Amino acid sequence: MERLDKFLCDCGVGTRSQVKLLLKAGRVRVDGVVQRDNGCKIDPQKQTVLLDGAPLREAGQVVVMLNKPAGYVTATEDRQEQTVMELLPAEYKFLDLKPVGRLDKQTEGLLLFTNDGDLLHRLISPKKEVPKVYYARHEGDVTEEDVKAFAAGITLRDGTVCLPAVLERIAAGESRITVCEGKYHQVRRMMASRNKTVLYLERQQEGTLSLGDLPRGKVRPLTPEEIRELSK
């Protein structure tokens, strides 16, 4: 048994205060009967809860992918900047989703969100070595010495040691970088350590997931199969 208001929040209907207003307005029915008491106890496995005639169920595990545009900080809230949370559609607003790792304000591309704390920590843990693939445009051209330095593990200018990474030259001033950790501004700092200022950066892949044809600024839920592969 659980409180009705908690169940409604877990379904993504709204905040506690918004749920209270829905109940007060008589828009929620439990087993066909209008229920206005937000503290009443229900059994979601045995009882049917309707909002405006539509059945509700708890969201369960949710994982969504955003193709992040530049100009948004990766944070759940910020008093001065636009956050990636503002890009989530209304149906995801109240599901307690958290960003998986960070992309800096100007970096674009693949960013995951989940309400599964265990999955989140597995994906961001350096011990799990989840590969993250970036496309970069930068000043200068990548040399064989740069490639070897990345493979050996870059030491940043502040002394921070990075795990071995893969640097691939695409063309003059264009590279693909694969890292298995997520230090602060890591790819930009690694490239800077080789005297190559990054002009544009996009994360294209994380683990088994890639952006595909997801438009910039748009979100899509992961399929159960994608979540299973990611969880491995």
C-alpha cells in the first residue's frame, strides 16, 4: 500500500502541490470513485487509478537520450544559466531524472538521463570503463606523437593523469577521441595538453548507444533492449 499522492508523482503527473490540486478538482478516480484525499492508501497492483479517464501506472526505470545543443549547462538547476532539464518534454518533467555525467555548456551531442541511480553510477564510474566517443574540430593537425601520447595516458597541465584513450585523425583539424572516464572538461584539456585548442566538440556515442538521426535538441526514450545492453 502507498499514498495516492506519491503514486501520482511517481507516474509523472506533477509535483506534490500540483497533484493536490488535481485531486481537489476531482480529476482522479480510484476504482471508478472520485478520490480527493491525497493521503489515502492504495494498492497499485490491485486498484485502477484514472486521471481524466486515462489509466496511470508508475514510470519504473526510465532512460532517455538527448541530443544536446550548445548553450545549456548540465545541471538539474542553475540560477543564471539554462539547464539541460529545460529541454526535457513535459511527460518527463516529474520523473526525477538525472543527467548521466556532464557535457560542458558548449559541447553538443549525446546525453543520457535516468531515474535509476544504480545504472547512473555504473555508467559514470571510471572502473566500468564505458567508452565515450567524441568528434572534435580543433586548431592544428594530429600527429603520430599525439596518438601515442593519448594511448599512454595523457597527463594534464595541472598534473591530473588520464586513463589511456584513443585519438584518431579524421582530417586536418578534425579528430575522433574515445575516453573511458569523465573528468572536468576532459577532452578539451587533453587536446590542449597537446597544444590543440578545441573549436567544436560533439559526443557521438556512449557505450553501445549512438546519436543516430536524433535531431539536435530532441529527446527519445531508450528501448528495453538498449537499456539491457547499456546495463551490461
